Amino acid sequence: MKDILLILLLQLIYVPILTLRTIFLVKGMSMYASMFGFIEALIYVFGLSLVFSGDQSMLAMVVYAVGFGAGIIIGGYIESKLAIGYTTFLVNLMTKNQELINRLREEGFGVTVYQCEGRDSARYRLDILTKRSREEELLEFIEEYEPRAFIISYEPRRFKGGFLLKAMKKQKQKQKEKVDITSTK
């Protein structure tokens, strides 16, 4: 019974690490991916050795598979909380909602506005690049001001320059200044 619980525990650790390794690899963060890969391989080999040692019971194999499935859920939850990376939103509006545009900019979102031609009339498109950790916040603002907006999102692999990078540098500087002020008190 002790081995069965150990197999389950190993899978609950192994699969989230596998998930994170894959995400870091896709995001181009190879050093983190290789560290997670090393840990993943150790746990994998140890876990399989437990499953295939001894009497190779059907229960051990089922627990291994159940742990794998549960580990996927845990890995997905961890990834959503880390929210690594950025998302680009293309927001199509019927009218130029200056109130929404101003609010988004006040909240620190970089917004580029385009006038476009739709099938029946002029449309307005907002291009917004944001950290994944702020996706829900952005969507709430859009829903509040433009509930009928057509929204497409995707993850950019690379970008250079622009408002977001400048804003992030300013925000880091402000945080550093706050830390310096509180540490001198």
C-alpha cells in the first residue's frame, strides 16, 4: 500500500513538472526547461521502477495512470497561476469608444487604434499587448465598456520596443524606489 501511495504522489509531482518544462521550452526559456527536464526524468524513472518492481499489480498501474491524469489538472492550474508570457488582443468595435481607450491607457495598457472597413460600415480595431497575468482584468474592462466587442487573442512569440516595454521598465523603477524608501525608514 505504501508503494501505491508513493506512485500516486510521484505522478502528482511528475506531471506538473512535465507541464512546466513543456511551457518553458515553448516560451524559449531553455535553461528552466532543462532544469525541469532533469527533475522530470529522475521522477519518471523512479516512478516506473516502482510500478514494474515486485508483483506488477494492476492496481499500481491504474494508480500510475490516475496520478498522471490528476497531475495534468494540477499542472494546468499552476501554469494558469504563473501566467507566463504575453497576449495580444485584437478588439473590434462598432464605434470609436474613446472612454474605453482612455480607461485602458489609464490602467497601463498600451492601445493602438485603427479605423477599418467592415462589411457594412467603418469599424475600429484596438491592438492591445498585455501580460497574461492581466488578461482577465483587460477583458473585464472591455466587457464593461463594449459588451458587443469582437475579440481575438493570441500569444506573440517575440516583440521589440513599444509602450509595454517602456511601461514595464518604469514600473520596475517605481517598485525599486518604494523598496529603497521603506528600507531606509
